Amino acid sequence: CVGLGLLIGVPLSLPGVYRGMGGDAQALLDNSGADLWVVQKDTLGPYAEPSTVHDDIYRSLLAMPGVAQAANVTYLTMQVRQGETDVRAMVVGFVPGEPGEPRYLIAGRRVTRSHYEAVADVTAGFAVGDRVRIRRHAYTVVGLTRRMVSSGGDPMVFIPLKDAQEAQFLKDNDAIVNERQRTADNPALNRPGVPGLLAAIEASQTSGRTVNAVLVRVAAGHSPDRVAAELRRWKHVQAFTRAQMEDILIAKLIATAARQI
């Protein structure tokens, strides 16, 4: 009886699990507010594998026909510290008022300052007013959202884009000092007859000029598939529609669940 019950129960539970994963994927995509995900060429996008593009590419995307909005975003899974406790979370960098911002809040308010404010998913266990540390800086949780989790099930924490770029791409102080010394010791980069060259190179090494993806909102009357095809053709990037990104997310969620089982 036990064996027969398991034999019948497992096939009956699988459709429910699949629908639950599909619901999580749809909620994540709905809350992003995007129609297209523009990522590094020959990658599957920010939810499935690493992707890096220059943060100024969104300007050229805005000049393409059918593109109404384009906004940079970053995604980084890391440990967020609250007091003496570490919480594994996906830190999302976004531009307030643009695609990528959490659309629904259940408590608190949206991010209004350009630095050091955060909105977190309730599953992270934070409350409005809590102070959390991300890399070098402390952030105040000003709002809470729901059903904003990564493909690995980690709660999302939203912070301003510039802060997220610094957290993900800026090296620690010791690494910066070592890199400056290596640059100064390189005769090709530290030429006596070219004043200002070394300073310019050092400044470029300590500034974060990349993001993980650009979220695009398609203008009314335009087909997302057609706009995505034009972006792939002319901008040398990979562009995914919502249906394609949903398939990628569900596949990632199923793979994650299979490993956990």
C-alpha cells in the first residue's frame, strides 16, 4: 500500500510543483516590468548564467525603433549581514522609476535616495527600519515586497544601481593598491612623456562601468519578437522576450529543485 501510494502520489504532485515553479517565474518577470531582457551575447541572461554589458549601451537601445524604455540592472547573489546574522540574498541594482524596480510593496515606501536605502523581500526576514550591511556600506530597509526571489529561491534585496555596481565590480582597497602598483610598474602604461596617462588608467580601473542586463519596455504597437530580432542584429547583444525568459527561468528552477531532491 505504501509503495502504491508513493507511485500514485509522485506523478500527481509533479504537475503542482511545475505550476508552482511557473508561478514563481511569472511573478519575477511581472514584477520586473520588462518586455525584453538584453544581455551579453551568447549567454542565457542574468537569471541563468553570468552576463556583463557596458552601462552606456542603454542609450543606443533607446534610439532603436520600438523601444520605449531601457534601464540598467545588476544581479549579485551574496551574503547580506544583519547584526551578527548572514542572510543569503540576491542583491539587485536598479534605477528608481525604471524597469527593474519592485512594483508592489506590502510595507514601507520605495527607494527615494540615490544611496544607502533598500527594499527587501519578506522572506529575507528583515523589517522596515532594519540596518543591513552589503559589502562596505550599511543600508536602511525602507520597504518590503513579496514573491521577489531568485531562480535559486534566494530573497531579493533592491538597492540603487550605483551602489550595486560598487558592491559587485569595485575591488577591495588592498586589491586596488596592488593593481595601481602593477600599473605604475608597467612602462607601456606609465610613460614619462605622457603626463596624466597613469592617472587616467587608474581612474578607469576603480570605476564600475558595467551591468548585468538592460531591461527594455517595448512601445505600444510594436512586436517584442521583432524588436528583439533588431537588437540582436544591430547591437551585437542577446535579447530575450518574456516567453523565452520564462522558459529559461522554469528550466533553471527545475534543475535547482532536482539537485535539492
